Amino acid sequence: MTDSSAPTLNNPVTQVAGDSPLIVAGREFSSRLLVGTGKYKDMDETRSAIETSGAEVVTFAVRRTNLGQNADEPNLLDVLSPDRYTFLPNTAGCYNARDAVRTCKLARELLDGHNLVKLEVLGDQDTLYPNIVETLKAAEELVADGFDVMVYTSDDPIVARQLEEIGCCAIMPLGSLIGSGLGILNPHTLSLIIERANVPVLVDAGLGTASEAAFAMELGCDGVLMNSAIAHARQPLLMADAMRQAVISGRGAFLAGRMPTRLTARASSPGAGLITG
Amino acid sequence: MQIQLNGEDHVVTDDTTIAALVESLGLQGRRLAVERNEDIVPRSAHADTRLHAGDRIEIVHAIGGG
């Protein structure tokens, strides 16, 4: 007899034993690693990396269909099974609220009414920094229209609170600029957001390697979302596995509660019974 | 008559439906979403929605992204 729940290469461990699930807008996920589907070499590598990461939520972009070319190109939504993954359409590339709202409505139609979206309204092409004024406007419209909005934002605790008040179901501050791989540049503001939020907080953008994902989780983030860190690694599958383990490790350390820090040493071995001459 | 299709000029015969347009592009059965003049046209309405001259049609699909 084989245990269908036993971890395998294609069904890896995704959570700290006994941990509660990540809950976003009533949907439960065991994995706290969410991944993007961009920048991979091909569809096979995309699928393998995502399987290896153990992610259950995968983001995608909505773009104009190429007319008259690449008609036989495999469709992302045919390659990744909707039974296995929760799709998270992303408004990446939108620079104003109007385009972002249109994109979400197209995505909802594309996914037969699925209403969970990642809202991302950008400010300029060099920084891809979020345009907060347009983000707030789009969030209001989308929440009013029945969308569950996971929102990409700056690491500003006041903006995070405003987005939560509007009704966003997850706050997703950047660790650093999208695609920069600079990690978490301001852990203190991130901690402020985490302490105050009543909805899940996920670091979205900037993570470059496994220790940075673990650090995000140690700070108390509910999850992390990444794309480039895996897709642009020299070996994406190895990095996908490293990130899976890092998110579990960081979460475990957060739940365990780290030891207090001290400025002077304290020996681990007892002083009594020492053989001294 | 002329419409705008994904930002480009495109000529269709009068009374063409969204479904017929999708089929003429070889996209029937593919997972896509259609917007007409910035309003979603639900899949269930593709066969009954006729195009008018000057309509701005967007046909989109899912691609890899973060």
C-alpha cells in the first residue's frame, strides 16, 4: 500500500508539520510560497519549477492574443491543471486604475468567474514601483465589483492599513524593487505592517535567494510571492526546491520563536565538573 | 466593415458575430476572453453578439507572468 499523502518529488512537503493553513479570502493553502510563471525557458521548465516549489497559487499575466502567429503554442492554462493550482491573474504592466480594472474583468471572464486577483498598478518603468494613488482607486472599484484583491504595494504601513480598510484580502508589500533580487531592504517597516494587519501579509517582489525568503517568514510574513528568484537562477529547479525549504524553515523559526540576543557570550556546556589542573 | 482588433485595423463582413470572428482567427475552443468597447462579452454571448463598424475588440489570453 502506498500512502497518497506521502511526499514525493512531484508532491513535496509544503508546510511545517502541524501548522495552520494560509487562508486568503476563505481559501486555504498549505504552501506559503506563491510563484509567478514568467521568464522561464519554456513551458516544461515552468511546469517543473512550479511543481518543485510546492506552490499552490500561481500568478499569470493577461495579454492580447497573438493573431495569426504561434497558433499552436501551448496555453499556460492548459499546461497547469486548474485542479491542482489556484490561478492568480496579475495586472502587471498596468499603469493606471482603469487598465488594471479592465484586466481583472478580462481575467475573471478567462477563468469562468474566478474572482481572486493580484492588483499591481505600476508607477514607472525604471522602478516598477507601485503607483499608490491608482492602486487605491483600483482596489476600491474591484472590491465593490466583488473581486478578492491581493494587492501589491509599497512597504508603507499607512497605505497598507488603507488597503485593508478598503477590503483587500491580502497585503503584499515589496521587499525591494521587482526583479532586483535585493532582498528585504526595510525589515522594520515590514514588521510594522505585519504587526498591524488583520489580513495576510505576503512579501511580493525583490527576494533573490533562499535566506531572504526565510528572513521574510521569520519576520512573521504569512507567505512570499516570487518569480525572478526562481526563473532567473542558474538552475531554476534547484532554486525552486531551495525556496520551498526556506519558506518552511523560516515559518518554523517564526513559530518556534527565536532565542533572545545578547551582547556577551553564554556557554552552552555546564561549568560544573570541568577537569582543571 | 472595419473594426479595431487588438489595437489594429481589421476588416470583417457585416453581421459577423464574436463567435465567427474568433473562428475566423483560428482561435475557436481556446481559452480566451473578449472585450468589446471596454465591456466584457461573456463566452455565452459570443454567438449572439454582432459586431458593428468601429467596434474596438480585444481578445486576450493567459501568459506567464509574475
